[in-house]
Amino acid sequence: MQIVLVDDDKLVCSSLKTILEIDQEITVLGVGHNGKEAISLYRKLNPDILLMDIRMDVMSGLEAAEIIIKEKPNAKILFLTTFADDEYIIKALKIGAKGYILKQDFESIAPSLKAVYSGQNVFGQDIVSKIPTLLNVGQKNLSVFDIHDKEIEIIHLVAEGLNNKEIAAKLFLSEGTVRNYLSVILEKLHLRDRTQLAIFYYRNN
């Protein structure tokens, strides 16, 4: 896969480029240091994935991502940052980023790139744990997707972080029934997994 790497810390960029290109599946096409350079590099190189910091001089990663995704809705942008601020997470989800991971978890960067490349959304564990508290989607927003009352109950419980066993106990269902409900919900919403369900849940608030 071909990526563009953008971070305002030149040492971070150099180090990441070296680390990532050890993996033969990853090629770093270009490196930038602010949001404006990210836009220019994306337009010029059309990478498979843009791996980008959020806080940068001249233009932030969030501002750049918004412009890029408006121009190319299918753009795959993975944010890599030291900040797990709720405001940034919300903005990244709303823009349509494919992932948001923390620099501290450097071992997950290459696997995250590969997951995004294969079509998945990737959010580090620290980020995933925050998502349920950021969600507040009403029943009226889900009804347009032919989501029924019991399915809405299950979606709410997933958003609260409950696993299938816990959901089954709370709703007096079998785990198999809960799994079936979740499969139907994901199929109706054209989603892949629980993380995507949480993201969908937020975006339709």
C-alpha cells in the first residue's frame, strides 16, 4: 500500500517512515509537515492512505481532512496523535476519518494501516472506550433505517459497552438470539462490526 505521512515533528516523520518501510507492504510516497502540505501531497500523489497528525502549524490535520474528504469522499485518512481529546475524536468521526490511533501505541500503526487499507475502521482501545460516552442518538434517527424497538435496545447496550452475554442477560434473551439481532442490524446498516456501529450511531445524532 502507498501512504502519505504528515506530522509537524520532522523527527517523528523520519522515524515513522523508517519504521513503516521495514514492512515490505508499505511504501511512503511523500512526507509533509502541516495540513496545507497534506492537501497538496494528497492531490498530487493520490495515496491509498493518508496518515496524519492532528495538531499542526499553518493548518490542522482535521481542517485538511475535511477539505480532502469533501473533494474525495472515499479518501482513507488515519489520524495519528498524542491527544485523545473528546473534541478531536468527535470531529474526526464527523469528518469521516477511517481511524484515530495514539502515537504512544506505535506497534499498532502498521497493523492499523493494513486494516484501513482492507476497508476497516480502526480506533485504538483508548479511543474505543470513549466512544459510547460520546454517543447520543435517538430512536427517531434509527427508524429511517428500519431499525425496530428491540434492535434499538441492543444498539444502545452495545454503545454502553456491553458484550453479547451481558446484553442477553439484560434483555432475557439467549446469546445466540443477540448474535442474530446484531447480524441483522449490521446488515441493515451495511456495517462491518461493533466499532462501525458505534461510529454510525454517533454520525446519525
